[in-house]
Amino acid sequence: MKSKLSGHEPFDTNHLIAIFLSLCIIILVPIIGKIIRPDNRKTFIYILISIAVIQEIVDYVSRYNFDGFNLAEDLPLHICSYALIMSSVSLLSKNQFCFEFTYLLGVTGTFIAILTPEFNDFDGWVMYVTYFMHHSLIPAFSLWNIIVDGMRLRKLSILYCLVFLALVSLPVGIICWLTGGNYMYLARIPNVDNPLVFGEWPFYLIYLNIIGVILMLIASVPFYFLKNKD
């Protein structure tokens, strides 16, 4: 039986390199989008979305080659999975809700995911690389919407995101129960080295929701100044 990638710790050399490269993607993508000619942006957007799709395909092929397709682990039902899909839709079509979800939940969540991944959950180096690519493309696409497209949050953006999460939590929770999975971390607390994640089921879900709202409120603060500037 194949064993998962081991020997990695938070902020070791490989993790620091991954963080640095992730930040490069997050910063450079919207900068490139801003400086290239407007008639070339659509082509660049298609290239970015193609990269997002290809890295997902590579990730799933790697998972399948490792131990087959596992319904408990391999369904795209985590928040970051929704965020990558919705950030791609927003990048292509400037969909307002997709942008809001991507920014408020995707960006805040992906930064935490980049800093505190589950190091015992990587099937191999391919999954290690695609993990950080996946989580860096989400904020990169969202910042493109803000910097290049001039998109802004609405007053009730946080409420809309919370309603969406509540609506998807029930069917995802049922899938977790049927498969033994832990999608959206509804069944078990994630095994991460993160002081913001603590408690036992179901109380940690309450804590995570409260922390999530606080992070979304903090993330929305820059838009107050952007609106005044606009």
C-alpha cells in the first residue's frame, strides 16, 4: 500500500518556498492583467482558466493513481473547490455573487490554507504542488476582479455568502455521513496546526463560523476606502 507524503512541517523549507511562489502568483496575475492591452486580456483569462483546469486534472489523475477514486476524500466539496470554480466564472463573466463568495470566503480561506495545510494529507509531490497552485489561483483571480475589472462588494455580501453556505451544508453533510468523508470539515475538526481551529464536534463548527464572519468583516474593510476613493 502506498504511503502519503511525510516528514513535512509548517514553515519548513519546502513550505516557505511554496508560500513564496504562491504569493508570486497572487501578486503577478492581477498586475499582468492591469498592464497588458485590454484586447489581450480575454486571451490571458482563457490561459489562466486553462491552467486552473489542467492543474485540477493533474491532481485528480495523481489521486487516482495513488489509491483509486475515494468518495470520502476526492469529491470537490470543500469551500476552496467551490471558490476555484466560482473565481473562474467571475474572472470570465464578472458574476457579482461569484466574486463576492470568492473574495470573502475563498481568499480568506485560501490564505489560511496556504499557511496551515494538512501536511499528513498529501498523496505525493504532485498533490503538494497542485494544492498550492489551486489555493493561489483563487485570490489571484479575485484580485484581478478588483484591480482590473473594478468590482466591489455589495452591502449584504457577507449575508449572501452565509446563506449560500447554509444551503450547501445540508446536502454536503449528508454526503459526509454516507461516505465517511469530512467535506467542509463538517464531520471532524481538521488536523492542522492553527490556533483558530479548536474544540470538539459540533462546537468547533460554531467557532469556525464566528471566526469566518470576523475574517469576512476584516476582508470587507478595504472596500470602504475603495468606495470613498471611487
